[in-house]
Amino acid sequence: MPSYEFICRECGAPYEARLSMSAYASGEGRRCPACGSANVERHFTEVSVLTSSRGGSGGGSSSCGGGSGFT
Ligand SMILES: [Zn+2]
């Protein structure tokens, strides 16, 4: 289950929520745990981007299995 980071627009509290794709799409679980507001903004963090500066185009392990496992 992917985790998403949000920032509440009401109180400004950042938080992380693990949501299924369907829950995320429907907006469930996106409420701020601090104030309960649903007025939250998705916060994108730079993860695993430009972490490896090894010049290897085309190589790498594609172990990122997409979408399987969501019920
Ligand atoms: Zn809040």
C-alpha cells in the first residue's frame, strides 16, 4: 500500500497516510489527523530521484511491480 504525504491547508500540519489507490481516489483517509479537515494538499517529496549518479542508461533492476496486489 503506497504512502502519501499531505500538508493540511487549514492548520499546515504535514502528515503521511497509507492509502489504497481506491481510498486515495475517493478521498477517504485524506483528512488531516490534527484538525480533521479534508482541505489537504498532496505533498510530493523527492524520493529515489537522482539518488544514484551512476551513468547507466538502460540497466537497472525493474523490480517495481506495478499495480498487482490491490484488492
Ligand atoms: Zn489540519
